[in-house]
Amino acid sequence: MEDYEEFEKQKKALRIKYILITVIVAVIVAVAASEFTLYYYSSILKLDKKEASENSEENIDVIAKTLKSFSTVIDQYYIGEIDQQKVLDETIKGYVNGLDDEYSQYMTTSEWNEFQADALGNYVGIGIYMSVDKNNNVVVVSPIKDTPAEKAGLQTGDIIAYVNDESVLGIDSDIVSSKIKGEEGTKVKITVLRENKYIDFEIERKAIKVYHVESEMLQNNIGYISLLTFDEGCANELKSAYESLKSQGAQKIILDLRNNTGGLVDEALKILDMFLPKGATELITVDAQGEKDISKAEEDSIIDCDVVVLVNEYSASASEIVVGALKDQKKATLVGKTTYGKGVIQNVFMLNDGSALKLTVSEYFTPNETKINKVGIAPDYEVDLNDETEEDEQLNKAIEILK
């Protein structure tokens, strides 16, 4: 018994000694690491980094001097190859990103060409509309009809977490888009987060043709028009769809702007011309100098009937221009969910090498001067969708109102 107690005392003493040794080693390692880190930080701090100036012209000089200081050290000590064009492009991107505006963006020549191809509705990819959620994650707004994404089973609300096993959470949507696109016939692995579960999809890339408008006749002489995006030419497509429905006997219209994340302001105004009387206010914008500009209908309206507009949390930008004007001018009833809340407009400034600066230049308001940005537009009838059924309760409500 005494031997056992003595054994336990020795074991306890050894345990204490082991803990002390571990702590001492950890402290030594921590101190060594701190000295190592401080050494390198002290070297970095020797670079000539100027303080930013409030004056834009002075700040450009500050940036130039700071970059020259960094460039001198990099040229002397960096062991890799330097792609000067990439350095320049990334420097400009960093400057624009420093504005902390989610919609302003610098695009290289190749990025701009790709952006234009998308705007025309032609590209090689999987076929999805994307947006960004409140956590800056890219989310699937909707798969495009008859595309690889729809056939694979991607759904509205899926958060794109990985592309080819590379995390894209919190990454800019244009970068995510470029990773998804590729040569026709190749495959891309998409991992989405759906209801707290990760789901993998391997999808073959194909040439995608986007059709802006879909339409059909419903019961009770109701014409249904779905506008998918405000790309170039969509106003003419919508006009043709309406005239076709009217020739089939449509006396009332449902305009579906759900999941329509926007596009060209000019196309939105052309569409409003079809609904509003000539001279009616369509849009109010305020620029950086506080100057107000009022856009008014330039054509006589051609749609003079009861209209219901379907909206949801992904109806944004140009969609909200149309929705805001139709609501304020009492030309439509809104059904669905409060819209996204993107109430700012970007202009594109072309650079001489073919690259482009997309810059937020104004905020827009509805004809009644109601703020949209980061607020959204509330529907007249708020209707949820039931994920557990295939029923479209929002569309059913629109039909009920028009009946």
C-alpha cells in the first residue's frame, strides 16, 4: 500500500515537472517567434509610406511616391518574375476597391469584353443568374431555363461556396463568374450551401443563349410576361410579347420581375414608356454635385389595362426603376416580397487600352422621390412562397386580383 502511495507521489511530481517544461518551451518558442516577426515588421516599416491626403490631387502624388518606394524594394529583392501589366491592373483595382462601393469596378480589357458578351446574352458557362447576399456571398438567383444549371438541379437561394474545390465565399461576384465560365464541353465542380448542407454538382459548360422575355396566355384573358433581365433589346422583346398576347385576347397583364437583378437603365425607361402617358415622371436621379435630373415618358403608352407586377427580394436595380414608377403613378399593383434595394446608377468610362471603369455616379428615386437604395420597394400584397409545394402562391394572388 505504501509503495502504491509513493508511486502516485512520484507520478504527480513527474506530471508537474512535465507541465513546467512544456510551459517553458512554449514561452521560449513564443519569444523566438515574436523576435522573428518583429524583425520583419521593422524592415517593412522602413518603406516610405506616406499618409493619405484629403485633397485628391495631393493624394495622387502621395500614392505615386508610396508606390515608387515599394517598387524600389520589390525590384531589388523580389526573386520572382514581375508582370508589369498585371501589377498596374491590380493597382487600379485596389484604388477602386478602396472606394468601398460594392458596385464600382475596374475591368481589364478581357474582363470588359466578357462583360459585354454577357450583356448581349451570349456566353459559355452553366446558365445561372447570380446576386450577392448580405454576407457578400454569391447566391444563385435562378437557373436559366433549359441550361446545364437547371438540369443539374441548382436552385434559387443556393450559396456558391466552392468552385473546383476552391472557396469563393466572400469573393467578388465577377471573379466567381469568371471561375465558373470556361471552354465549351469542359466541366466545372460547383459546391453550394443549401439549408446548412454542402452539395456538390459537376456541370458541363455549354454555350448559353439568354432569352429576355417569356410569355403565355393564362385563364380569364390574362397575359403573363416574364422579363428575365434588362439587357440590350429587352424592351423590344417585351413589346412584341405584349402585342402577341393582345392579339390572342389578353385584356389584363401580369409582369413578372421576380429574380430580375437589373441591367440597362435606358431599357427600363423604354419599358416604362409603354405603360405611362407621355410626359409622366419615370425616374429622378441625383448626382455627386447634388444636381437633380428628371426622366419623363417620351412616347404614348400602348399598355392601358389592369397590371399586376410580381417582385421578390432579388428584383433589383432597373427592376426597381420600373416597379417604383408603376407604383407611384398608380399603373400597377405589386405582389410578392420587398425588392432588393439597389438605388444607384453606374456609368462606364472607357480607357484607351480597352479597359473600363464602372463607377457609381448617381442615386435614383421614384417619381414621388421615395428612396430605394438599401431600402427596397414594398409590395401592395406581401405573399410568401411555400418551399414545400410546387404552387406559385404569388402568381395565384396576381391572378386572383385581376379576376
